[in-house]
Amino acid sequence: MKQRPVAIGLLVCEQVIIEEGTRNFTPVNCVSRYTVKEIPSVPFPFVVFTTLVDGIGVMPLEIRIQRLDTLEVITRHSARRLSYDPFCFQTRRQRPPWR
């Protein structure tokens, strides 16, 4: 039996450190907004970190970054995970969705 998890937290950060021995996650330099001088902005790396609860089983998870005005998908990342594991998606030099 599978049960879809619920995301109870979503953070946008500069990085997430995963401690090797305990697998504990430490989000670093989380932000609630980016201020840019011009649009489109210069691409910059960021990490999306989610906390999931109430899931059962292994299932595909997906994060999509979309433009808010047109809903065009800028980038997407998917993986199969245990539904209760934290899920991180890291861009390399991704243009943010408000380009």
C-alpha cells in the first residue's frame, strides 16, 4: 500500500549540509525572497528542501520551478524516495522563476 506524503515545509536555501553519520540535514542561509537589480536576473544556485509527513512506501516525487505569470516549467527534478525521507533539489546555476 502507498500513501502520498504531505509537504509541511519548503525552504529555499544556498545549501543543505547532510551529516554523513546521522543523515541529519542542516539548511544554510535560507531566504524568503531574493532581490534582483533587473529582470531577467543573473542565474544563481539554490536548493529547495522539503519536509514530508504521512507518506507510506517508495514513490516518485517531483519539484517543478515555474513562472508565475505563464506557469511555464523552468526546470523540474524527480526521484523515487521513501515518502517520509526529506527531499532536496539543488540547482547549479539556475535562473530563478521570476526571470
